[in-house]
Amino acid sequence: MSSVVETVTEVVMPIIEKQNFELYDLEFVKEGQSWFLRVYIDKPGGITIEECAQVSDYLSEKLDEMDPDPIPQAYFLEVSSPGAERQLKKPKDYESAMNEYINVSLYQAINGSKIYEGTLIGLTEDELTLDYLDKTRHKEITIDRSKIAKARLAIKF
């Protein structure tokens, strides 16, 4: 599967770079009986449905032309935006999320909680610091990044 991701990344990069888009993520996963090739693209200000369709058409055409076929099994191609509550995976994602409201899920509870939501106010290679509300009081927590199971942007209500 990693060879599929590597091959598709090589094929899709010139397509999205030509449009000044960014490859946010790419995955090839099996869900139930079906395989999905998911390509997440973005650009400053967000990506449109039409832009996703355009990249999907170009990518599909390029993959169909390849011999041997890099993906021999049947699959569904999905090209989309990573969404408003996009996951933070790469160091660049965390840097872009500075001063943004995020949700952090932990492997083990800290102070009795495994989930924190707040504004990302500090970031180093090893830790991040959140300003969060505990009832009505603002508090800060510094979390070792190795303890983070998942982090994503969050919408504040």
C-alpha cells in the first residue's frame, strides 16, 4: 500500500503544483469490501468543489495511462478538501494552527481528561501549549507531543 501512496504522490504532485495547490494528505485504505484512494488538497483561502473535480479528472486520466497499473484492484478515487476540522499531522500543520482553536485527544489522561480544546498558544518540537476554558476560567496546559493521539482544528461554538 505504501508503494501505491508513493506512486500516486509522484503522479499528483505536478498536477496540483501547476495549479498552486498543496497536497495536504493522500491515503489508500480498505473500508469494508471497497478500496479508497483519497487525495486531500488545499490552497490559501480554501479549495472549491470545481477545483477538486478538475484534479480528480486529471489524476484519473494519468493513472489510467500508466502501464503497469499502479493500483491493480478496483478502487474509488476521492479528491477533496481536508475540511474545516482538518487533522494536524505534519509539523507544518501545527505551525499553521498557531493561535487557532484546536482539539487534542491524548493516549492517557492529564489532570483527569483525555481531551482538551483550546487555542494553540505555544509550540516547540516536543510540546504544545493550549489556552483552554475550565468552566469559566482560562487555564494553560503544556502537553508533550508524544502523548497526543490525535489533534485537529476545531470549530468554537
